[in-house]
Amino acid sequence: MKVLVTGATGYIGGRLIPRLLAARHQVRVLVRDPGRVRGRPWIDGVEVAVGDLLAPDSLASALEGVDAAYYLVHSMYGGADFAAQDRLAAQHFVEAAQGLAHVIYLGGLVPQTDDLSAHLSSRAEVGRILREGLPTTEFQAGPIIGSGSASFEMVRYLTERLPAMIAPKWILNDVQPVAVRDVLAYLVSALDKGPSGVVEIGADRLSFKEMMLGYARVRGLSRLIQPVPVLAPALAARWVGLVTPIPNTLAVPLVEGVVHPVVADTERAQELFPEIDPTPYEKAVELALKRIEEGVVETRWSGSLANGRSFRLEDREGLIREVQAVAVAASREQVFQAFTSLGGDRGWLVWDWAWRLRGLLDKLIGGPGLRRGRRHPSELLAGEALDFWRVEEVVAPTVLRLRAEMRVPGRAWLQFEAVEQEGKTNLIQTALFEPKGLAGVLYWYGLYPLHRLIFRDMVRAVARRAEGL
């Protein structure tokens, strides 16, 4: 079967594609920028279609000749207009996909309440638009548990770092998590079932408190959790954003997803997919931890594209550059390996206290901080997160460009290049800043004395590391 996958750079999409290929389906991926899927392990097995769900004229060629399509797009990091963008994207897709035999959508379980959050309402609305306009299977899932998933990381960090915690009383509400491997199994199997309407999926019914205590049992930890009748969701989300790698913009919808009881009626899933036996929660935790320990995390929550537009570097007024260059007695490949291994558990080689302080300050004002880490200790893919950076471009063995996602009054990049020159490799490190107003100019020049020392020492440390490989 020939299938189109939207959201290929996301947490689920990036894992679904190799499974579709393994099942011998022909796969086409819809991306706004083909550079974002360059280097993915499955790239040679798929057809890449360039298009944007917000640009309807770009969708016809992507949908031509496909038998089914996966709709895996959500504005989890969206600004004030995220719901309108999600609605418009779904409407454009419906209009462009008339005649398509089957659409498979992954949405969220919807609690039975009139006080539905904006994010849950938007996901439900997208499902309704797809079902009303196209033959659709809509899987509705609760918290997804797997290596690198946002829900798992939230539980993991809260439980690991806080031996005792006071938590809002709604952590006693029942939720129904589901293992990522089960979600993927449902998505792949749905191709053989045909359009099935709404299908709710999940495993154990347990409270969010029980999820944390279950994680603690798997890790052999003793934890005390005391619910209290106060602590509003917005405040709780900010606490999650401070303690975990999850930024506030994503913590809000995650917390909103457990404020009300959210359980699945899985009877229909059992009837349609009897071959899938949902993985118990603690087993899902064990599997996720094992994958992390082995360093084989396929995708992470932070790997999906952020809302910021991709930026192409230009020589133009207003862009400040700080360039450091050093000749390295190592191959271009070794230099590339050295700078693409920065960040995460390894850190940034020099001025560790300054990097950690900058990450902490960023977390305190709502940014991602350093705790997002990296998916793999040495491999980087375009579009994924690296601490408080986003990988803008990576071209082996020559270029790595990172875009800052920390809170700054402007836009910032850090670029590394490896250029062969007279038997050595010239390592060029460029810091770029586009200030926003006077605040941006003051920020750059106020911190420049410190930045100059850090960037000077870092390029030298990268060079030494490359020569030691």
C-alpha cells in the first residue's frame, strides 16, 4: 500500500515510518523543508514531498496516488493562534484529500467535562474535521509512555528528582497511559482494517500519582507524594517546567491532560485489534528505561519542529557575527564528530558552570534550559533539540548550525564548519545574533566579554577533542 505520512519529524511519525517500511508499504513523507529529514535512518526508503498544510496549493502532488495517509500534526508549542492554525491545516488537508480511501489520525482522549482545555479541544476539533470530511480512523490515546516521550520524561524527572513532593489533588484522577509500541502497532494495523471512526486505546487505569509510584517501584526508589487541595494547573505546569526538561509551553497541555479523569473505553479497540495486547504500565516503563540505557532512543519529544521559521543565513545589516577559527591536526570527519558530540551529558567542554547557570536562568523565565539534552550521544539530525538549541542544519562532515531556543531579546545561532586546508582541517566557529531593538543590542554587548572568552575556549576545546579521536 502507498501511504503518506505527515508529521514525519515528530515523536510518533519518526518511529512509524520504519515500521511501515518493514511491513513493505510504500511511504511518502510530507515536509516543509527536505533538509529536516536529511540523515534519518529511513530516508533512502521513502519518497519526500515538499509541502505545507497551511499552503493548500502545495498538497495536491503529495497526495497524488496514495491509498492512505497518516495525520500526525499538532501545534503543541503553539502561540495564541495555535487552535486556528490546527483548524486551518485540517481543513486544507480535507479539501486536498477528497477521494482518499483512508486517513489515520492520532488524537487524545477527551475527558467528560465542560471545562475542556484549549489544547484538548483543538485536538478533538481536528479529529472531528477529519472524520466529517474523509474516511477516518481516529485513535484517541492518553499519556504515551516510551523512551523520549514527553509524558514519560515528565514522570521520570519528577520521580527521580523529588524524594517527597506536595502535589495538586487532581493527581488522584484516573488516567490511562499507553505504551508507544502499542500506539505504533495500532497505527500500522489500522491500514488493514479500513476506516473505523473513533477508537480509544490504553492499558492500565491508574492515577498520575500511581504512575509516579509505579516508576519509583521499577527504579527501586522510595517516594512520598502528598496531594493537597490547592495548586492551580498553570502553577503546576510552571513547576513541571522548572523541575523537568519539559518547557512551560509543553508542560501546560501535559498537565491539562490529567486535570480531569481521562480513561478509555477500550472495548472497540479489543474487537478491531484482537492481536494487540496492551503493555502494562510498569512494563512500558522498564522498556523505556532499557532503551535509554542502551542509547537507542529513536525519537524524542523535543525532536519535532518548533514554531520558529527556519532561517537561512544571509550577509545583511543587523546580523552580528563573532568568528573563531583554528587549524586542527585531525581529519575533517574527526572535527565534525567532535562538534556534533557537544551538549547533553557530555556538556560543552568548557565553562561548565556558566552553561549550567545560563540554563537555570532560562528555565526560570520559561525557556527550555539545558535539560532537554540530546537524543543520541554522537548523532544529530536536523530539526531535533540539543539542550537549549535546535539543530537548524547538519551536513556531514562539514557543517552544524544550531538555532537558540533560550529566551533572548533577538535570535541567535551557533555554527561550526570543518574545512580541509593544506593537510589540516580549519575549524570555524561562528556565533551570530540578530538583536531585537535596544534590549537586544544591550544584551549582546553587555555579555560579549564573557561570550568571547567562552567561545574562544570552546573552539580550542573542540579542536583538542578532535585531535584526540
